[in-house]
Amino acid sequence: MGRGSARRLAALRAHLAADASIEPGDLFGGAGFLDRLGDDFKAPAPAEQKLTSRGELKQRIEALGLEENVRQLDEEGWTLVVGERALGAELAARLRARIMEVAQPQLQKKRRSGLRFAQVGSLPYHGRVFEEACQNESHMALLEYLCGGLFTIWQYLASVRGIGTQGLPAHNDLGNGFREPFPHYPEMSTSIFVTDEFEEGAGGT
């Protein structure tokens, strides 16, 4: 993060602390740098670390039935987890319902284009269901496999694509600070929880 960004973030946090009427989500309402939830992360002292060994992680992956997903990540760089190994029907339904609740202010907003869409950031501030989804066992195991045991949330967003909108163009999620040449191991990973059926011909995620 650049010095200017750091100063702006510090100022916003001071403003939040000074005005109890402002909800944290009011300052994190989009897909910008302010949604870097990992900024406050402090790695535990070595004596406090209880990191999973690679052998233990391998056993967890096998117990969860994720061996094929790991192989696909290694060979293709992406994978798809479905059914109960993903969120499960009950959690997925609650997640979708809460996303639609927190997205309503943006979905009801009148825009010059006439289109209705929403993107809400800092989801852990908006309800426990977002913590449950993020900490799903399969999700946690695959992220630990990719990024190690001390990974943090950088952005956690909900997107609702309105009728008539085309969604985001093809893009790269790597932010500032990730420079080529990239290492052979992943420095970050993007996860997507799909709570609606994809329409044929609607494109990628």
C-alpha cells in the first residue's frame, strides 16, 4: 500500500472511531483498496503458532475428498467444488438471502443508465453467515494448500448482476504490490461462491 493510501485509510479509521454512528460497512462499501481486511492482521509469535503440517493437511484434504481438486489446482490453476463439499444447500440459501438484503440499497438506487446492479464490500461486517461461508472446511483446506496457514482475507465482496447488465470485463485480480516475474507458488487466491444458476451464454464468473 502506498503512503497516500495508508494515510487515507488511517484518517478514515480515526473518523470511524470518533463517530460511533458510522457503521464500518459505510467506509468499505465497494471494491476499492479500503476493503483490505487483512491490514490489521498481526502474525502470532512463533510460540503461539499452531500451523498444520503438510502431512496433516494432506490427511484433511483426503478426508474431505478434495484430492482431484488439488490436482486440478496444480495442473490448471483453478477448480470447482460442488454440492455439500462446497457450501451445502442450507448455507448457500442463507448466504444468497443475506446478500440480497445487504445489496438492496444499491439495487434500488436510480442510475442514469437505468440498470440495477450492486457490489457490497467488507462482508464480515454484514453478518455471521459470511464468516460461515468463508470458513467452510473445503474452502479453508484448499486455501491453506495454496497460500499456507497464515493467509488473510484481502477483499470479501458480494456482487449482484442486474437484468440487462453484462458484468465485469475480463480482468486480473492481482492488485498493487504483485509484480512480475511472478513466483512459481501462489501469493494470493480468488474464491467465488456461486449462489445462483449460471445462464447459458452469460459468460464466465
